[in-house]
Amino acid sequence: MKNHFVPQFALSYWEESDGKVPYFSRHRGRIVPGRCAPKYTGYENDLYAFSEVPEGRRHDVEKKFFSPLDNAIAPIYARLERRERFEFTEPERRVWAMYLLAGLARVPGARRVAPGTASPSAGG
């Protein structure tokens, strides 16, 4: 399963007129620029999958935490991107704080501190 450590809705703000975003990758020791749709970058397969749980629950972190969080934050993020003047409601403050803190656990390097997660080569 693709687990986006940069949410697709956030990447969409970087889209150019052709619907693609710029990205950089490392190939044979060189940094290589590229362009692709947001769904094809900013992810790793099974990044949040847990290998030591029943198969049907391997992706609960994505399905039950990150996906609902992204859905809740997307409208708030959109208002910020449009530079609207508004005051956060109490629930919006909580979800925004959770989104910011979740960003620390969302990146590939965070896997080092989460024992039991699947290895990058594990199947989905």
C-alpha cells in the first residue's frame, strides 16, 4: 500500500499547469530532477505497515489515522493556502496540532523508532 509521507492534498498545491509536481531523486549518485502527478511521489510502500499484526490490520495506521486526519485537515490547509483570514475553532486547533505533530512520525526516518513496522521490501 502506498503511504504518502507528504499528503497528496498538500502536494497538489505544487502542481503546475500540466497537473504535475517537480521532484528530485538520486540515481547512480546523482540528483536527478523529474515531474509527476502528486500520487506518484512523496510515498513509500508499506511505510506504516506493521508486520507483527494480523494481515487485515497491517494498514490500520494509514486507514484509521493518517487518511482520516488528512481528510479533516484538507479544508483548513486550503484556507491557509488561500491566505484567508479566519480564526481556528477549538476542534480545528486540535486537528491542526495533531497534523503538525503527526508530520514528525510520518516521514520515512521515523520508522527507526517504531519497532515492528514492515521493512521497505515487505509486500503489501
